[in-house]
Amino acid sequence: MKWEQLTAEQQHEVNRQLDTIRRGVADIVPEAALKQKLIQFVVTGEPLKVKLGLDPSAPDIHIGHTVVLHKLRQFQELGHEVQLIIGDFTGRIGDPTGKSETRKQLSEEDVKRNAETYQKQIYKVLDAHKTKFYYNSQWLGAMNFADVLQLAGKLTVARMLERDDFAKRYAGGQPIHIHEFFYPLMQGYDSVALHTDIELGGTDQTFNILMGRTLQNAYDSGEGDGQVAILMPLLEGLDGVQKMSKSLGNYIGIDEAPNEIFGKTMSIPDELMLKYYELTTSISNEELAGLRQGLEDGSVHPRDAKVRLAKQYVAMYHGQEAADEAEQHFVTVFQKRSLPEQIDEVTLAADQLEAGTISVFKLLTALGLQASGGEARRSVAQGAVKLNERKITDPNEQLQPQTGDIIQVGKRKFAKIVMQ
Amino acid sequence: MKWEQLTAEQQHEVNRQLDTIRRGVADIVPEAALKQKLIQFVVTGEPLKVKLGLDPSAPDIHIGHTVVLHKLRQFQELGHEVQLIIGDFTGRIGDPTGKSETRKQLSEEDVKRNAETYQKQIYKVLDAHKTKFYYNSQWLGAMNFADVLQLAGKLTVARMLERDDFAKRYAGGQPIHIHEFFYPLMQGYDSVALHTDIELGGTDQTFNILMGRTLQNAYDSGEGDGQVAILMPLLEGLDGVQKMSKSLGNYIGIDEAPNEIFGKTMSIPDELMLKYYELTTSISNEELAGLRQGLEDGSVHPRDAKVRLAKQYVAMYHGQEAADEAEQHFVTVFQKRSLPEQIDEVTLAADQLEAGTISVFKLLTALGLQASGGEARRSVAQGAVKLNERKITDPNEQLQPQTGDIIQVGKRKFAKIVMQ
């Protein structure tokens, strides 16, 4: 079906979908194929199959991961169907050379538990009724040696060595084991097995996702053109510089406590706020444009916009009530008081706590606000110590520190806690 | 067990075996491992497993192939066991890209028929009672994707790209499909599956055979050191220059007619004769030394040595009686008559015959001895045409030309036929 053969209404719908899909994406490869698939959709009403692969070894989702989830949700709202693939086959094999930490072998129970965690978290963004879950062991586990050779025959060594990390390692004389070639091949084959129309991923997944397109066309099921890659930008973390990731500690986990999510969101650099809105919320294009305008002309204060973002996150992952409470907590603690504009952040490691708590005098020394436990006890006795502006009277009081808590000694010493 | 712990008798036996094994080989890699395996053998009496892989697509054996077969026979005579692997798994997969003529997909019947041909031919050299036949589909066909990844994880891409032909193709920008990496891996895995001690092959198989050693050590079955590669020189064909091969037409097929084998053997260049003796007959080291001496000091005429070689071939592949007859035929036709010392060879293609025959007058023109059929008929009528010194009287007589046949027109025109 060609564009010219569509009714005006159908053309309008295709354009509407394209506009929504294009929002915030880094790249669509090839865009013409996406349009053609949408034409097909408006004519037949057959939902497009939109795929996302999930690493079964790391089920904790943070806001960075939700970039693709929100794009998937948009597809669902446009009438399409989401395919979530748990890469359990790869996870259960692990790394044959035993050298890669990130390819630790998972048991069947690990995979199941991680998949359940995924589902619980993911359905906070996605519509469960329009989402199909798959385990790729279903088809990859059924392949024999001959099938694998068929798969391997679809690609050349030179093409595979074009992948950035392979190219660098090969050029640098670092070993690439032959089985590593199969991770992109397997991911690509998932799309063959599921007749995927569109695959989503971060820009760092470009090679692997285009592999799916290549393989679909190589297996040539006669269904026309291979899948389209929709590549999302990588979201910078709280530091505003590096990709949000758990290992860098610059993340907002969607399963974190409401006050944690709220507090961390308030620490996002102002200049990234619109990007967070665009990529990780369900804000409409119109609202987004209004917000951008307001921030530019000064009619919206960045802090208010950030509060709204923080409330949206908490509401999405913990419910509206929790969002209201978190806002209240924040306002009480951080705004209705006379604290210095800048307070130094001090990191507190989880293992400095016992069962999540720590006594006041220990906390004061741990944060470096007091030189010794004795000094700390004296300060408390003098009524000089406050936690979030509440005066502490018992040096042995057990506190549950959270990121954003502010502890104060006398009039000059402040520390803002960052939990790790 | 160490060398010093052996009895003098055992040491002598190891040395005797080493001497026999070393004869005519191009390389043994690593030789120390071979010695160690022989020590193990003389101590335990457990035969070494000596492997040869066979291509299931080309079952016609020529003298060039018998180089490895004779080495295997020596191993059998030394008390060891031969493993012949029919590579039916590879043959039945064919080439996944469909591009390689040499990797045509074979049916189960093809494979079976070819294997039977192999057995019939090979047991003319090998002792059937000390030979085990295997089909590698038995273990390769049972491997699933996870097993294949385990296998692929044993080797790096860089190491694989060291193989000569891969290196050249990669450097030259010619495509190498990823499945091609699996041919050496599969051959190597055969040795893992069969606990092979020693693998034989031509020097062109060095990379693939050492792969078996690498893989055995990588799978580390705890049986000690991996297999030893025994690499045989490539035998030059009748042209004395290129490797004997069917496609070059410079071969002696062991299933050819006795007179063909005899005649072709007589056309081997003198300087290659000792190499043929050494590599493709069961001559003892002592006899070989005597023959070398005789040829050097002139006490043995090269032609007589070649007749002996030709008889050995015919005897080996068609029996002693056939050998005697072929010698008689040769003597009658080529020696007891007054033919010029040098007769030009003229090549005759098989497709110039009909059902293997050709009429005399057509043969004369095909060989260029006569300008036309009419001229040829007249020469026959004049009694001027002879085939192997037999006068031809009927120009329509159907002949079955064989390599070495000499056809004569008048007193001056001679041609020696070379069939192709």
C-alpha cells in the first residue's frame, strides 16, 4: 500500500503516530520503513510488534531504563503490541570462557525471580494487557548445531568486527572469543522468531538491533522489510555527565523509597530537566512545549518544575498518596526553614548502618561533623544538633538516614546526606 | 612415566616406533608429545588412537590420498588403532550460504554410498580389523546451541583468522562467513569426542589438526596432553609439479584399470620415484635405502624400479595376477618393438568418446594424425595404421583408448594417448 492510496484520515493518523514516535528519539533506522509499517497498520489494523530485550541478570530498573519503557508505552497508546524478551538463554549459558563477570551463569530460579521483578516494576509504566513476555530459550534452546550454522552463515566476520567494541578489541590485540559473535546473532534471531516490526534500545544497541533487521531479511520470511531500529538517547544520571547506571551510583531506582526518589530528582541538574520530562514521563507534546516555554520566559521556576517531575516519578512508582507525602516531607525539611543555600553533601555507605539505623553520635562522627563520639555527645547535650531542623536530645537515638536529610551542628556545620 | 623408567627393551621399542613413524613425514607437532604417548603405549599396551578425517563428498581415492593411508597402516603394524571419521555432519549441512560448490549438501544416501566406496577402497591399504569407522554426525548432530557456544568459546577470532586462507581473505576484503569458523572447530571437536591421540593429514591440514590439540586441551578431559599432529608432505602428481589431484588430471586413481595404473606409473618423473616409494608403498626402510643406493650407483635402472612400483600399485589395488598381466601388457606394447625413443603425447578428452569408444578414423583425426576422415580411411586401407603395433584393417573398428596407447600412421607419425 502506498501513501497516495491512503485516505486523508489515514494519512493524518500515520503522521500523528510518526510525530509521537519521533519524540525524543536519537535515531530511527530506516525511517522510511517505519512509515511504511505504519501505513500497513492504519490499513489493516494489525498492531505492530515492538520489541525490547531485557538482560535477565540485572532486574533493578532505574529511571534511565524507563526511557525505552516510556517509548514502548507510547506505542501501546498508539495501538501497538509490546514484546518483552527475557534473554534467559544467554543468561543460563553464562560465559563459556568463565571470564566475564557480566555473563555469570544464572540458575532457572534466578531467571524466574528476575523476570518477576521485571514484571512487577515494568507494569508501572507499561500496559500489561498489551505486553507479551517471552523467554528466548524457547526458540534458542531448540536450535541444534545445523541451525546454528545456518544462523552463523548469514553474516560475515568482517561485518561483525565492525561493531565498535569488537573493532577496538581486535585492533588492540585483546581476545574476542568466537562465541561472543553469537550474542548479537541471538538477539537478532529473537526478532526472526517473533516477527518483530520494531526494536527499541539505547544508541549503544544500534549494532545489535540492526542485526535483527539484517537477519530477518537474510532469513527472508517473505513478510517484506525487516524490523526498524528505534534508538533512544542515553540519559545522563544525577551527575549530569555520565550515563545513568547503577554502578556509577548516579541513578534513581524506581523501587527506591518515595523520599529517596523525590530527593534524588530534586538534585537533577536544571539543564537536564526537560530531557528527563521528555524521555521518562508521559507528558504530552503540548505540555512539554508549554513547560519549555515557561522555563525560557521565566514564568515557571525550575524548582517548581522539578518538584512536579519528582511528584510524577513518585506517583508513577508508588502512587499519588506517596507522591503528596513525599512533597510534604520535602517542603517541611528543605524549604520552610532558614538553611544555607549550599550545603555540602556527605556520602554515607549502607554498611555504616546496622539494620538500616545508626545512633546520632555515631552519625555525627561518620559524617565528619564531629571529631569524636565524646564531642558529639556534648554537642547533643548542648542542644546544638538538629536533623532536618528537629532538635536532637538523645545522643543514642537511632536514626534511619535517607538521602537529602540535613544534619546540623551549631550554626555553621551542615551536611546533606547521600546514601549509597 | 618417564623415559628413564623404561626398560632397555621398552626404550628400544619406542625408538623403533619413532623411526617408522618419522619416515617421510613433513612434520610432527609436537614431537616430544608423540614420544610421551609411545612411552605410555609400551608401558600400558593400550593402543594409540590415530585419526584421519574423510571428506564425504569425494570418495574416489588416488595415490596422493594413500600417503596418509600408508602412514596409518604403519601405525596399525606398530599395534595402534585407526579412527576414520566420515565428516557426514558437515556434508549433510552443506554450505549455509549456498555459495560454495565444494560444500554441496549431500543426502543421507549420498553419504552412505560414498562411505561404502571409501571402505572398499581404503581396506586395500588398511587392516579392517584395526580400523574403526565413525560418522561425526553422531556427536555433532547431538549438540545444541549451548554446546556450540561452549565450543566457540574455546577459541578467539584472532587465532582463527591466523589460518592462511582466512588471513588472506580477510586482508583482501573477501567475505568470510561466520559459520566457516566452525569447520576447523568441528574437525577439532571430533578429536575431543573420540579421545584421539594422533591425527594425520597433509601439511595443508596443519591448522585444522592443531585445532584438535587446542580443543582437547581446552576441554581438558584430564587425560593429559592433547593430540599430536602428524603432517604428511603433499605428493606431486604425474606432472611432477602440482599436488596430485583429480581436478588437475595428474593423478593415479586406485580404482582405475590395471593397465591405466601401470601406464600412468611409468610416466612418473624419475626424480619423484623414491618419494612415491617412500610415501605410497609398504616398502621397508631397509629396502628403500637399498633402492636409493642402487639408483645412485647405477646398479638399478630407473625404468626397472618404476616397473616394480607400477606392479606394486596394481598388485595392491587389483591383486598379483592383474599386476603380472599389466606388466606383460606393458612389455608387449611398449618395450618389445622398435618405436622411437620419444613419442609425443596427445591428450584425448573422455567426452570425445561415445560410451568409452571411438572409431579408428575418428581417433586419427581427433589426435591430429590425419587431416580428415577420408585421409584416415585411406591410410587404414593402405595398412599404414597401427594401435600398439597391431595393424588396423577396419577404419570403423571401435577402439577403447587408454592412457599409454600408441597409435602410428606410416613410419613417421606417432602419438601416445593421454586420457583425460
